[in-house]
Amino acid sequence: MAAATSPNRQCATCGESLDGLNARARYCSADCRAEAKRKRDRRAKADKRAGVAKTDRARARTFGSLSEDQVLDAIAQGLGIKTSIAKRLGISRALLDRWIKENPTVAAAFDEAVEILLDTAEHKLIEQVLGGDMRAIKYLLDTKGKTRGYGQPNRLLVGVSQLTPEERASRFARVARAFGHELPPGGLEGVIDVSAVEDGD
């Protein structure tokens, strides 16, 4: 029985016969192999460009007529307040919520804006504490001073009322320095009168 003959094989680039070459050969020469590689590279670049364009179109549909930069700017200017951000963008709050939920970039920008707002509020609170505002001092100790035992009924009043004016001034001067502030000459001595504070304040 005669052996089956293999069909004529041709170079994948130029079409020349591959008779006499290795059975696994796909190209008749190194030049044809290099040309095939160049074609593959060109196709890969074209596919990549098409993919980027597709992503851009999808992003444009996500934000409608707005660009991503416009959305991020509105979030920063709105200080993390959703109603204000939505008004700046001319969209509903529900749509803004969806963008925050579905888009990681928008979510990160919103979280950053909220952190900046909280930092600003905290700075204002510290200014009031350093100015001797007893309500601000009590609030700060009730929240951030819990590890020192504050935040419990009457702990603030009893603890401070047992200090001499000099000890009070020294203690609050240390707190001020811890937050990067220096008290004016005379410090807080005489500013805080715990006897005038009632439990309900």
C-alpha cells in the first residue's frame, strides 16, 4: 500500500512551496518570518487602539455629556456634599449615588472630598478649644479623650475642677502644642470656669 502523500505546503507570508523543509516550517525564509511578525505587531497595535476608543466611548456614555474631569471637579468643589455636587453637575442625587457606587475613580474622589471637609471641621473645633470654649473642650474630650476616661458622666468636671489654675493652663498648653499651636502669653489661666458648667451642657 502506497504511503499517503502530504499536501503541498506553502509559506504563510509569500505562498512559496515549503517542499524539502522541516514539516513544522511555516515560512520559507527568515525574511518571511520577520514580515509575519511585523504584521502581527501592527494588528496588535490596531486592536489596542480600538479597545481604548471603545473604553472612551463607554466612559462618555456613563457620564452623558459630562467629562470625567468635570465630575471630579464638581465633587471637589462641592466638599463631599451630595446635594451641592448634583446641583453643580445638573443631575439628580440618585444618579450621583450610582456613579459613586459604580465608578471607583468617582468613589475615591468623593471619599477624599469628605475627608477634607472633616479635616476642616476638626481644625475649627481645635481653634475653639484653644480659645477656651468649654462646650468645644467637653466635646473633644468626650470623643477623642475616651482612652483617658473622658466621655463618662461628670468625669470632665471632676477632673478639671480638681486642678489649680496653673495646672489647668499647663495641661491645655500641652494639648495646644500637641496640635501644633502655641498659646498667647498668659495661656488659658482663668478662662475655664468649671463651676459654671452644668451636667446637661
